[in-house]
Amino acid sequence: MTVDGLPVVLEKGMTVYDAARQAGVDIPVLCHRDGLHPAGGCGVCTVEDKASARLLPACVTRAEHEMVIETGTDCAVAARKDALELLLSDHLADCEPPCEIACPSGLPIMRMLRDLAEGRVQEAAALARQYPCVCGPEALCEKACRRKALGGAVAIRALHLVLAGDVLAGQPDSVTANRREPPRFRSWMTGLNETMLPLLCHEIGPRQFCDDAPFVEISSPAVSYEARRCMQCGCLKPNDCRLRELCAQVDARQRTFKGASRAVIRRHSRGFRFDSARCVLCGICVRYAQQVGASIAPAFHGRGFNEFIGPPLGRTWDDVPEEILSACAAACPTGAMTFQHRQ
Ligand code: SF4
Ligand code: SF4
Ligand code: FES
């Protein structure tokens, strides 16, 4: 057979993907992972066999002598883009939270609010001081905040100032240094409504912080209440997401296909977070856990459009061993599973 015109000597059991690798040709994959049994399904590895005039998923198709595989034909590239855009139509999640995109100082707002909500006040204060507040009372972050329509924007600016203490304004140089480069591709959370609030944040109540209120103490319950209102909209792996990388390569659009959206589930267990909106149902976590013989491990549930990943029936994520959660999070190609080791 040939791959992109390069001859390949076939070995027993080789897939088209293996043959391409042997020829030094890189085929993009999402649900496939070296060392795991191939499952197929995402369509991202589609190539064209000129001999049979068929589009084939390279990771699960057995290589055959007469094949003439082309990886970069218009049909193959279009099929790969369609596969990614189908996944995106149901990926109702922000790569970066809108508050951070709007923030001129580059403050990692989500992390600051998470630290504050979880009682790591010193860490939150260190961030607030590292990225001084420069936007003035207009608070661009709050204008962009997704909670604006759900009880009022999180009082980000007030919390930033409370935490930063005496460092109230930055120098222009530090602002330029802190500003991030715009990324190549971003997906967005859409369809947010009040029923999703309890699933996304610990505090569903309205904003209670007044901008003209006297300076409050960091330890005040009002501060942690406000931080807990943050829905943590953004991804915890924004720079380590295979889906994002592949979408950028083919200039994929989130709105090409429109469909009903799946239910949102977000669960925390120890340092582990599962965020169903980011899951592409690739099954890598399930196959990995099976391969290492984990007895309590992530599993598929439901069917068709209601399919989702979760702990095994009758169990919770707390029952899954920490090392399995950590390894599954490392293998997960998106931000659906993340794990942050506790200090
Ligand atoms: S809810 Fe939190 S993460 Fe989302 S935009 Fe508002 S402050 Fe940012
Ligand atoms: S949680 Fe991650 S690894 Fe598991 S199926 Fe979803 S995207 Fe794939
Ligand atoms: S990578 Fe081959 S079907 Fe998903």
C-alpha cells in the first residue's frame, strides 16, 4: 500500500494509522491513544482510499495491500472538519472565561476566585498583587461576567482591590507584560440558564457586594460568599486540549451544526473535577482504566444523545481511587477531567 505516495511494507494487524506512522505521515487523532485498544467513533482521523474511493477512519481500519491512502485530499480534510464541528456543536464550554478575556491586566480571575472560595486567601492575594487593577470603576471583567443575568456579575473588581490591599494600581509596563496573547481558537458556553446555576457554582444567591461600600476585611463572610458565586466558566486545561488544537488546525466553527444540548454535570472529588460539557465521549478514560485493571473506574452510561461518562453504577467519584482519577485526567484529551494534586 501507499500513504501519500510513500510505500509501506505491511505487518500483521497494522491499521491505516499504523501504516501512515511507519511512512512518517502524521494523521490527527482524538479518540485514539497509543497503547489503548482503538475504538473509533470521533472521525477525526478520516483519510481517503483512492483505490476504493472511500473515506475511512484510519485508527480502526485494517491496512490492506491494494490501498492508496491520501491524508490531505479535500474530502478527507472536510470530513475531519465536519467531525470536529459536530463535537463542537455540543461543547457548550468556555476555553477562557469571558471575564479574563476582558481584563486588561491579565489577572487569572477564575483562579483568584477559586482560591478565595476554597479558603486559600494568601494565594488569592498574591495573584491580586501580581496583576494590579488598572481598569478603573468601569470594571470590564464584570461587564463580561456570565453571572450578570443571573443575580448580578461577580464583584470581581471589589474583590481584586480588597485582596491587593495597598497595591491599587499598576504601572503601564506591568500591564503590558501581564497581557496574554489571543489564542487561535475558542469555544463558548451558550444556553446558560438559572437551572444550571446549582450545577456550576456553590452560591446561587444574588450579588450582595456594593461597589461604594466601605472597604471590607478579607476574612469577611461577604468576601467568600461573593467568590463562591463564580461559576468557574473557563477550562482548567486551556493550553493542553487536543480538541482545541485540532479545531485551530482546520479553522473549525462552533455554530456550523445546531443540535439539542446534553445535560450539564459537574462533579468534584478530592482534587478531581469532571465537567460533562467538555467531554467528547472519546472513551479514553474508560479504556485506560480497563487496561490498568481498575475495579472502580469511569464508565459510559445512557445511550445516544443522553450518553455520558460517570462513575460506575451505584458509586460516586469519591469511590474511584485517587490514582485512577489522576491518571484518567492526565489521559483525557480535553478539560472534561482534571486533577489538581493537593498540597
Ligand atoms: S462567573 Fe466567574 S469565571 Fe464566569 S465570567 Fe463571571 S467571574 Fe468569570
Ligand atoms: S472524560 Fe475525557 S477521556 Fe473520558 S470520554 Fe470524556 S473526553 Fe474522553
Ligand atoms: S481518532 Fe480515529 S475515529 Fe477517533
